[in-house]
Amino acid sequence: MPPSSLVLMATTTSISSATNNAGVSRRHLISDSIRRPLDEPNPCRHSMDFKIDTSRKKATGSCTGWLMTSVASWGDTREDAFDQCLVELGLGDSRLIRMEGAMLPVGFEPTQPEDLAMGSLVECHVAESYTHDGGTASAGVAWAQCVTPEGDECAIVATISSDGSYEETELLLKRTLKQKLASRDLEVVEHQIAVDEVTAADEHHGCAIAALIMPDTLNMQSGPVGRVRGGLTRSADGFNPGQGTNRQAPRKNSGDFSFQL
């Protein structure tokens, strides 16, 4: 009888004995089952495979979104100024779901603004800033498509609100985006930044809003997700020069990106 058959028979006998004897350790079964040369095939063809998938995962999906900014200088109240901004953004007839967290759904792709149906449910990452009686306020939002150290594609978002100028807020937004990338050890591939500034009229309220609008993501997590990652570092080296702009800003690749403060 071939040696591999003997090993299989010995293992089967040990398992049968242990089944009838509750005092037998399961560790004994494991040690008996591996007593065979390493170059012989495993006789237990239906053994479980515990290999870890380390191949690159390309982002797939149909999650689209766009950046927009708006300002209102003549609000009778903060709420009035905010509502005027929503109408200018094209969200006046929509129901908004405000999202928290930096990570965007897997497969995020930027697109041009679209008309939204009345009563539609829309996911938004919103930055809003208020001022009054001649004061200044600014708001900004940015997304970045990235690659993890394992080569997986993903995207993140950053928002910022301030009572400073457009230029000051843009620097704050870049710093915020840099910190989010560093926390997750991500390398930026492409990005877009939108910042806007408002000066309130005398004796009126002003509001500035910057938003990443994603109308197709509220599918109760039925879409694809990425791998579970761990052991992240704080490194954020390797960013390249570039500029951000307000309103519907042009997309930029990694060669245009800068976090110089």
C-alpha cells in the first residue's frame, strides 16, 4: 500500500477514535494529519484554502459626483442665506443626506453637474460658513483619487469652513487633504478643489457653501467594497506642484498637485 494511503488511513482512525472519546485533544488530530513528506500531494483534496489575496483591486462601480460652490450675501437670517445657496447649487428641491468621514464609495468617478428631480435623496459632503453685516466667510471641498501601498484604487474627500479669505481657506483645505492622505498612507493620482468666498451685505447674513454632490450612492451598501487594511503609516511624501480653483474646478492629475503652505 502506498505511504500516502497509510497516512490517510492513520488520520481517519485517529478521527474515529477521538469522536468516541471526548477526552482526546483536537490538537492530536492535527499533528497526525500532517505526518507526510512535504513534496507529496495532500490526500485531503477538500481542505480549506487560507491564502490571503494580495493582488491589486481596481475600483469598480457607478458612483458619480461633482463639486459645486455657491454664495449668498443678502440673507435675512442664516437659514435664509443657507437656503439661497442650496437653490444656487441645484439642491433646492432635493432632500440632503450629509455624510461624514473621508472615504468615498469604491468606484467614485467625477462627472459634470446634473439636474436633480424634485424630492430626490442626495448624498452630500458639505462645508458651510456664515458671516454677518459686511463680514467675510469661505468654504471649500476637495476630492482626490488615490492608490494604496497595495495598489488598490480609492478616493477621499475633505471639507473646510473658515472666516478667512479665499486664499487662506484654499491653503487650509490643502492642509486638511494632506492630513487625510497621510493618515491613510495614500498616494494621490488626480484631484479637484473648489473654494468660494462671501462678503455679507450690511445688516444682512451671508453664507458660503462648497459641496461634493453624489446622487447615486444611497444604495444601502449594496455596491462593491475594498479590502480591509491595517498598519497604516503617517507618511505623506511625494506630492507634486499644482493649483486649486473655485466653482466648477478643472480636474488635475498627480503632476499638478501641491501641498506647499
